[in-house]
Amino acid sequence: MSNPAPGFAAHPDHAISLHPSTDLVRVSLYGAPVAESRRSIMVCETGYPDVHYLPREDVDIGRLAASDRTTYCPFKGTATYWTVTVPDGNADAAAWSYEIPFDEVTRLKGYIAFYADRVDVEISAAD
């Protein structure tokens, strides 16, 4: 591995699993659509609620603006945050992505997740 996550050596019981999902995931803010996908990756991580990451192609990137905020996760890498903007307002740092994820979660590259308490996230189970 060329970019291994250091967190797993220090916390071997910590687990992250990535699962392709065909659930319909819709993201909106003040009723304005931001993203819609049936091609998400559901991330299940020890100590956190499951989160759907959506492919960038399924997100209206024009509604996202890069934030100055970043955080570091020893299991996934450095997160870049995005402010979601629609005509009726915005939600600061409401989305995040891992532009250079660690090897163990490299599939997250090119995917964006949203905070369900900052935007509206609707998930409908696949048929």
C-alpha cells in the first residue's frame, strides 16, 4: 500500500466497510434539489451512523462551494468540506469528501457525503 491509513494500526478493532447501494438517495435544501443517486456507497464505520456517499456526477456541483474547513480522520484521510447554496439560502460545511483517501477506502475518491442535519436527505430502499 502506498497510502495506508495509520488509524488501523493504533485501533485494530475499528472497522469501516463500504457497500455499493442502489437505494435512491435524494439531497435537497429548502426544497431545491442538490443531488440524486442510485449509485451511492454506504459507509458503515464503528461508532458512527451509516452514511451514503454519492458519486460526484450525481451531485449538482454548481450548488457546492469549497469551504475553508478541513478535518483529518486517521482511517479515511483529510476531509474537504463544501457549503451548499440554493436560491433560498445556504448550509455551511454541509457536505464533505475525501479528495485523497487512504488506501483502505480509496473507493471514496470522487464521492461526496452530506450531513442529514444540515440538508434534507431522503433515502428510499431499492426495489
